[in-house]
Amino acid sequence: MSSPTVRQAAELLVAARRTRQPLDGLPAGLRPADAAAAFAIQDAVMALLDERAGGWKVGLAAGAPPSCAPMFASLIHPSPLSIPAADVPMLGVEAEIAVRIGRDLPARATPYTRADIVDAIDGACAAIEIVHSRLRAFLKAAPDDKLADNVGNGAFVHGALRGDWRRLDLSALRVRLELGGKTLVDKVGGCPSGDPLVAVVWLANHLTGRSGGLKAGQIVTTGSCVGMPFAQPGDTAVATFAELGTAQVTFTR
């Protein structure tokens, strides 16, 4: 996509955010043809909103291309959070394992390895990603259209960071999701990439060629362990990962 086309697509997504009027879709001439174009639209939206990436969401699952999107700093909140349901009316809820980066991971001659990432992380936590899209038919949208819209990131809630996370097997934690007073999920594991750190390694190397790399203080969330159930206004969602902690959000009416 040309720079003017990327900007036009970004302007439509920004307008949808500001007016809270979802798009039926990007016009044919402005739809990203591939992931690179979608990433360019993500970056343009962030610039037009004068936002910064307080963190990143990353998707790495078998049978699907890797994906990521910035989580704007203004949309990242400590648990517990109360948020008007009208602000995120799609009300998708995802229980995730997140980590915080403790030092910059800039571009370098050799790719980052899992050992490098383990050394760079200064904490891990339970988290809830709140899914909301600027695309009216988000669930049916083409993958690159979803990617352009930050893969439906509406907000992000993180629990207390655990500095002793290295003693845990993040790939085999028991996770429980309670929504509206009912337990919807109670199981072991479920991260789309199996080992959550595999997704962080991919992201670290992807960003060296895009934004100069992951930055100290950024939070990376590694994909839903529970699918994506939907809340109702008034519901409270609680995600608990055994030994790691809890994140909670209430969708006020």
C-alpha cells in the first residue's frame, strides 16, 4: 500500500474510534493486501491518535500466521478495573498470561532467543484483554482487516506482577475464568503458542525491524487461554492463573 492509502485507511479507523460508529469494513481500495500493510495501518492509527505502545498483544497459533498489535498506553489498566460497557460494547473477554519487559531489546545482528527473552523479562502476571472492534462484523472480517484494527484490542487489564515467575511452568498453569458469577472455564494450559514465551520471542524479533524493538516497561500479552466468551453489561470477569495471580474487570451499566 502507498503511504497516502495507508493514511486514508488509518483515518477511517481513527474516526470510528472517536465517534464510536463502527465501520462496515474498509473500502476495497483501502483494505490491506497483506500483514505488512496491516502493520503499517496500525502504526499510522497510533500516530494519528498521538498514542504510544504501552504494550503489545501477540498471536502465535498452529496453522495461522503470527500476528501482533500495539496496546495503547491509555488502554492499559491495573486490576481491578471498572469500565463502562458502552466504551467496549463488543464485550469480548480473554484470559491471558502477560509479561513485562525489563530492558530494551533493540535491533541486533543475531535474532533473540528464548534465553534472551527470559533474561529480559522482569515480571509476569494474569491478565484480561477486553476485545472490542472498530469493524462492525469483526468476527467475520478478513484476517488482515482485523490486524489493521489492532486485532480488536479494546482495553487491557493486568494483575500484580510476579518477579519470581521463572519458577513456574507458564505453559501448564491452571486457569479459571469467572464471568457474571459463573465459572466458564477451569482447565490447565491453553495458551495458543503452547509456551507463552515462544510468542514473546517472535514479537521481539518482529519489532526489531518495525519499531526498533521491544522497550523496557512494555507489557506483552500472549493470547487467550480460554477462547473469547462475551460479557453482558453489569458483569464482572475474573481470570485466575494458579500461582501467578488474578485480573478482574467489571463492565458497568
